[in-house]
Amino acid sequence: MTTSKNGGTPWRAMGLVTLLGLDLAVCTLVGYFAGKWIGEKVGSVPLCTAAGVLLGVLIGVSNVIVLIKKVLEDSNG
């Protein structure tokens, strides 16, 4: 297996890309279903669902940023 100069392999890169996509998708779906559930309890389903999706996307993006920073620190050190 060929490794790059920073110690990564193609399999590690493929795993990272898969993890990033899954993280963002799962956070968005959890936000959607949580917003829908809260909206049914409160009585404002569309607004709560949209807020849940937005919150899920924001949490997913922040998780992706943290994960990328961790991977970059590991490859430099």
C-alpha cells in the first residue's frame, strides 16, 4: 500500500470522507425528527422541523470541523 508523505493511506482518506458524510447526514436526520416531534407537541410542525434541520446541520458541520482539525493535527505530529 502506498503511503503519502504525511503518513496517510488511501483507505484512511476514504474512511475519513465516509465518516464526514455520515456524521453530517445523521445529525441532519436527528434534527429533522427531533424538530418534527417537538413540533407535534407544540403545534407548529413546519417551524420546529425547519429549526431542527438547521440545528442538526450546524451541529454536523461543527463536528466535521472538529474531526478535520483532529486528523490534521495527527498527521502533522
